[in-house]
Amino acid sequence: MTLRNFIQKMADKVLAGGVVEAEDALQLASVSGSDRYLLFAEASRIREHFVGNVVHLCSIINAKSGRCAENCAFCAQSAHHETGVESYPLVDEDEIVRCAVLAEQNGAGCYGIVTSGTSINTADELDRVCRAVGRIKSETGISPSCSLGILDTATALRLKDAGMETYHHNLETARSFFPQICTTHDYEDDVATIRAAKAVGLRVCCGGIFGLGESFAQRIEMALTLRELDVDSVPLNFLNPVAGTRLENADNLTPLECLTIIAVYRFLLPGKRLSVCGGREKNLRELQSWMFLAGADGTMTGNYLTTPGRPPELDKQLLKDLDMPVEGCCGGDI
């Protein structure tokens, strides 16, 4: 069987309700030349079948920056790195709500309150976030999301009762590669956080970052973990190296490799929301619009945590040119 025939066979299997396993996904990832374009086209066909032809936009606020005790190799906010990133405590609720209003005006359907650190660790901070979430829920039409690090069931329930609809917490990479990226907490702590959020009935947004030095087999490994955890949406971030971090000199991805990752993830997670977030400008370059043709159905608009994103006006024009309507929720990094 030729690789082209194999791509079509796998797509037909997924469309019929079948499941792509690790070995088949790795074969899909081996595409080159014109076969890549068939892979993208089939991933797009899967996207349209399972999630439609609309795009979901999300936006975030870096509500608490820097001073993080974790040693994640890519992170500008880690206290283990000298990056010159701005550090500040949790911003006030008026600012959080103001940015939510702006995000809604820019077309985002989901708005994430993101804080640096292992977890939210004071009652005052949690109270402030809960008040902001409640106001966002009552004063806007945008869906409130939080990304506050590792959390337990009680905290997840408190946030849900305040009005939070989605909890975002990335695995970052595969379990087998995680020790190369972070040693200050265990992978299972992240898995437990996802399970805690799901246990109280929250939507879960969970993905990772590519270009850290992981193999394609490890990218597939993470996708299978996400499938096992049955997360609702998957943010796909591509490393934008930050000076001062351990990965400051990494340059591991090409635009076509990024698009191949998106497409393979669509084969593996056909009914999930796949949102391309941090690093798309640097890594996809002139092929940014192709992320939807390769199977994505969402993206983050506006700025990221410590790096600028694209002006929302450019994203609106991109989607208009693709004739893809916007419908409001996703999560991201960097």
C-alpha cells in the first residue's frame, strides 16, 4: 500500500468512527513531499465532519507574572531563569474584567485568567479570581476560563461555583520526555489536576508545546494521554525560544512540521477542539492560514503570556479571507 492510500484509509477509518493508534499515527507523521498536502486535506475533511467549519477564538490575560518556582525549560517566568520578564502580583479584578470585555469585542468566545506559579496559594488570590470570574459571567457574554496551576477538587469546585466554565492546564509534553523539561513537580500532578477539574464537571483545555526536543513518537504519546483523559480542547503551542531559558537556542520546527503535527493530532483526536496558540507567528510564518486547512479549528488571538501575538484585526481578516466564520473557546502558552 502506498503512503497516499494509507492516508486515505486512515481518514476513512476515523470518519467511520474508528481509532488511529500510535503505530499508524507515526506512519502518518512520516509524510514528505506532496503527500503532506493530502494529509492536510484529509485532516481538514475530518475536522469538517466532526467539528464543522467554524473557528473558535480565545484570549488570555497574564494576571500574575514571574517568580514561578517551577523549572520548566521553556518558561520565561521561571525563577530559575534570568529572562528579564516583568514580574508582578495578581492584578485587581477591575483590570481582569476590563480585559475580558476587550477580548469579547475582539471576537473571542473564551477568556482565560492565567497566573504564574505552581498553584494559586493564598485565600486572597482565590477570592479575587472568583470575584472576577463572577463579574465576567454576569457582565459579559464571554466564557470564563482559568489557568492557575495545579489544583485540587475543592478549589476546582469553588471556581466552578463562581462561574468558571473551563479549566486550562497543559501537560506540556509526553510523560516519557517530561523529566527533560521539568523536575520540580511530577507529571502525575498535572494529570491529577485534569482529573480534578473533570470530576466537578468542568470543561478541560489541555495540550502542550512542541519543539522542545521531543521525538514525533513522544508527540503522539502525549496525544494518546489526552485521548485517555478525554479532555475537551487541545491547545497546540510551538516553542518561541526566550533568551535566558534552557531552550533559548532551540530551533527545532519548520512550518510544514508544525502543520504535520496539527494534522496528525486531528487524526488522533477527531472530535476535539484543536487550537493553535503560542508560537504560531514565529513557527508557521507565511503559512499561518494553513493551520485550519491542516485540521485546527481554533486559535488564540491577541497577546500571549510574555510575548506579543498578532493584532486581532489581522486574524479577523485571515478568517474572512478563508471564508471561515467565528464561533466562540480554547488555551495556550508563552
